[in-house]
Amino acid sequence: MIRCPRCALTCTAAGCPATAPLSWYAGRGWGTAQQLVHRLGGDVTVAMVRRWRDRDGLTTRSGYSPLDEAARIEAAKRLSPRGRPRPT
């Protein structure tokens, strides 16, 4: 059993299941926390995405969140002078 180093899901012969295409609703791409991690950068973790739901108001419906909203939150966090330094 091999786990994905980015999102910790169990990989299949085809690769990580989180790399599947996002669901589209009302012109926005919606994905699970693991799918968002695969699209937002190498230093984003599933725990970070879950904290955004709790602390920053990331919209969640049935376990799915919009990629564009998560990207805006990530950009604000990455460019903020607070917290640990992260590469831009």
C-alpha cells in the first residue's frame, strides 16, 4: 500500500485519486481537501485547508470547497507577514 506524499490518500495503480478532475457547479471548480492540496502548491497540506474552513470561512458543501476561494485564502496567507515564512 503506497500513500500519496502530498495528501496521504492510498494510491491506486492509476495514481493518487485526488488528482481526479474537480466537480463543476455554477462555473466554479469544487473539490475535496485532498484535491485542493494537489492544485494549490507543494507546501499546502490537508490540515491547512481544513483550518481555512474553520478560521477563514472557506465555503464547504458536502465535503467539497471551491478552488477559487481556497486560492484567494492561500494567496492572502502566503503574502501575509504573520506566521511562518513561506516561499512565494
